[in-house]
Amino acid sequence: MTGRSSLKGAVVLGGTYGALAVARSLGRRGVPVACVGEPRSIALTSRYITHSLAWLGTAEPDPVGKLLRFSQEHKLEGWVILPCADFEVQLIAKNYAALAQHFALVTMDWTALEPLNDKSALYALADRLGLGYPQVYPAGTAADEITYPVALKPVSTEASNPLTRAKGWLAVNAADFTTKLALAESYAGRAGVVVQQLIPGDGDVQLSYAALWDHGQELCSLTASRSRQFPLGFGTSPFVETIEVPQVQAEARRLLAAVGYHGLVEVEFKRDHRDGGLKLLDVNTRVWAWIGLGQAAGIDFPYLAALIAAGEKLPVLEPPRYGPAWRRSIPNALSVLQSVMQRGKPGYAAWRSLFGHAHSAVFSRDDPGPFFAEIPVQLMRKLGPVLRR
């Protein structure tokens, strides 16, 4: 898939690494890209960004109005809008009708999308479909009746607080659980917290399905192993490898077909070594961090999604080329270091994640700005709150 595009332009909304990958995907095809993101996002330093707007996410007093004023000021009418973080997905979905009058959208309204974003509804749907998922403890379960470790996760990520920003907290015993549950409920309310069993294993058992769907029909997809995790046991994935896993593909398809899915999606699973089954963890109905890996595997997800949103014809699609990997170098190195400190020798897989060929989340010869900005940006993220005290 090469050549120039007739797309008017695209608005990348929120996010960091996924937003950068979208900007590069479309910018290399000559598509103008506007980045609406927090001021310290490295995506803003990409040479492919033609317009930018500082964005406070959940702290925005009038987010829809701000987007519409930005569109009017820069003549973005008809541009594709691609959300790259959870709040932004919900913002678009909940204001679908109003935004669809000004932008080209490739998502669903909130009524259709909510069951995949609400943990309780998601696991209820998985249960009806006969898909595996982690054991969920009902609200009010006594701390001494729980088998540890467990994860405390927000039912919804609509609000911004320490629990939603962390995606979840790990509790390793009854005392730890009692303390963290009380704190989680102070942020999300009693009904806003899901307590689920933590499936054992780290990156070696984490699997994903990434795809683009068009009103209930899969257009293209690939499967991958989220091979490393940082922090170990309960963190994000800084090293992802494309591998063919037919069972992951089959189970994700059943889930998405059941809701007539439309748009970009990543479905996360974990292989449970205790019974060999797959356990559904999450569904990301937004641009995911490692979406740029798709290009290395032959699927340019952002470009294809933009074409669908704009009502343009898709090129002929080929099956993915399995084998390419994706890496965020700094957290991946920290993951390996943490593994060595906890478990001794890192092993071949860890060395491969450090030195094997992989698509960089940040570095690109044709767009070096984000690479040089990453460390200063990360330092400011950490030091900013301290300096403001």
C-alpha cells in the first residue's frame, strides 16, 4: 500500500505512541494531520503534524466545543478523527451525532460500544458466548474468601483518577486487598470496581488480536504476543511480536461479531497454563500503542481506518506477514532489568527483546524529532508535578 491519498486530513486525538504511529502512517502519504494532545506528548514533535491543539483530556471543561472551534479555525470539516486513548473514545462515542456532522468517524456510538468498555458488561457478554475470562469476585466478597493475587480494575475508564490511570491495582494478600479496595472505591464507588483473579504469568502468556472491522465484518487482522511487561506481573507491553495464534483470532472474532463491531480494535487475552485456555482481559476500542507494528507486518491500520471513515475504496488486502516485532526501548530495558533482579539470568527471550530486530515505537529516520524529545518529555512528566508543589 503506497502512494498519495485523496483523504482531506486526519485529527489524532489523545494518546502518545499510537498517536505518533498514526501521524506517521498518514503523513507519509501526504495526508495533513492535526494532533490534539497534551502539551508534553511526543506525537506533537513529529514533522508530520500540520496543526496542533493543547488538550487536557478529562480536565477539559468543554471538550466537544473545543474540538469544534479548532475545526472551524483550521477548516478541518470532513477530516477523519481517530481517538488514541480511552477518554477520547468515550467522548466521540457519547457525542457521535454532533461530531459526525463535522468529522468522518470510524467508531460506534456509546450505546453499542459501552458493553466492550465496561468490565462487568464485557465479562457478562463473554459468559454468554462461552469465552473464558478471569474469575470475578462479587462485590462484598470477604477478603479471606479470595484466592490471591487479584487485580482491582475500574469498571469504566471514563473518569481520570489514580485507579483509571494505572488501569488497575494488584493485591497480594487480604490486608493489601482491604486497603486498596477501600481506596479504589473512594475513586470509583462500590459498583465501579471489578475484583478479578490474576492469571499467572507475564509477557510469555499475553496475547492480542488487532483488527479493523466494518459494521460487523472483519477487514483485516493479525495476532501478536505481548512478550514483555513493565512492571512485571501487572504493567504495559514494551515489546510485542507478531505471531499467528488461530485460537486468539477465532475467539476475538466471536466476541466482535456478537456486537456488530465497527472500527479499530485490540482484544487482549492471557493464556492460563493451569487449564490451557484463553482468558479474555480487555477490549481496546481505540488506537493501541503498538499499532505501528501493523505496517511492518503489511497492514497499515491507521490508513485503512481513515479510508473506511471517509467512505473511500480499500486497496487489495493481503494476509499479514508474521515475524516483525515492536519495541519501546526504555521500558523494555527496565523490564529486563527488573526480571534479572527478581529471577536471575534474563534468558534468550529477554536478550532478543533487547537486541533483536524490531520496529521502534519512537525512532524513525524520516521523523527524528520524537526520538530526541522522548527523554526530556518523560523527565518533565515525572518532575512537573514535583516542581509545581
